[in-house]
Amino acid sequence: MLASEQSRSMKPAAAAGKKGQKRARQQRFAFVTKSEVDHLEDGYRWRKYGQKAVKNSPFPRSYYRCTNSKCTVKKRVERSSEDPSVVITTYEGQHCHHQTSFQRGGMHFHGAATVALAEQMSFVSTQQLYNLPPLRRQQMNPASSESAVSSVPPSLQQLNGGDELRRSTSYSPTASAVQTPSSSLVPPDVSFDMGLLGDIVPPGVRNG
DNA sequence: CGAGTTTGACCGGCGC
DNA sequence: GCGCCGGTCAAACTCG
């Protein structure tokens, strides 16, 4: 019986393979989205492959993967311990394909905007977003957690509940002191060629 | 029947 | 060296 358990021999480097270059290869960007649902419809198909309870938050963290075998994009979804209505979504990697399901009538395109935005920002030097100091999970006092929430621009907290996404969507450095102005949400350097957004989000909505 | 979700167990790295 | 924690896989279960 135990043999079956041993037969697992899971993939090395797969489990917490944070061996410097082993990971940290794909671009990552975190979002702070004000939403009641964890799983935001972004036009892509995600498959949940794990869920874990984290220390900083009473809410579990969900791990999603793109159903596309060619796509190695991963998504981490967790709620803010301070604001249960705030969902922190961390994307890792880039989609090598277009949205898979658009015919879904119930799709909330605001989520699509989120990801589209993410893709656009993906080449904004993710490292900049993750410019956080070498603070592991040690001194992760609740205060640090607040820092993450604090990084949320006031515009987020003032959302009324209708058109929140376009303003609540903001990449957060995750517990970092790197305060990024909302205006940076759409850096002028980035060619917002209406790539995905233009396809998903109406011009009016993109009015950052 | 297939795809997706759920849950438990395990690994690997890091901190102390 | 040990313990803790995050991250991933795999099998089982559920729903369409």
C-alpha cells in the first residue's frame, strides 16, 4: 500500500522549486481587484489544481492553471485578510493563445479587462512590481499585510460597486512599499494598441 | 463520458 | 538539524 504512495515520486523542482532561476522565469504580476467572487472571468479557461490556507490570511489561496496544455500560465487567487472583498490575483506567465471562451453569456468582461491589462503590463518589467525586499514569510506581521492593502489606491476603496474593475484593478507589489500611482496602471510606454482590451473592453471602459 | 473541482499528502527551501 | 510554510500533484468526486 505504501508503495502506491511512494510511486508518486512527484516532479522535483515542481514543488516549491524556488531555486533562483528554476522559477522566477515567467513574468508575474499581481492585481488587487475588488470583487466578491474569487474566480474572475477573464475569458480564459482556468483549472483549479490546489488550494491552501495561508498564514497571513484566514482565507485560503487558490491555485489555477490554464487548461491549455500549451499554456503554462498560472494564477493565484487570494483574498485580502483586511478586506474580504478585495481579491489579490497573481498571474504568472503569459498566455500563448487567445481567449478560449467568449460565447459564454455570463462572462463578466470586467475580468477580461483585468487579464488583458495584465498582459499589457506583462512587459512592464514585472520585477519592478516585485521589487519587494528580501522579506520572506518571517516578519510577515499583520502590519505587512496591511501594507499590501494600503498599496491599493484610494480610488479602489471609493468604488461604488458598479464600474469598479476599471479603477479597482491595480497591480500590487504584494506587501511591498512600492506605491504605484494609479496613473501608472496604464504606462504611456506600453503600446495599448487595443490588443486585447480593444477586443474585450469597450473604448469607454478603458478610460483609466 | 468528459471536464473541472475537491481534498489530502508530499516535497523542497528557508528560517531559527 | 528540525520545523514551518508554500506550492504542486494525484486520486476521488461532482456536475453538465
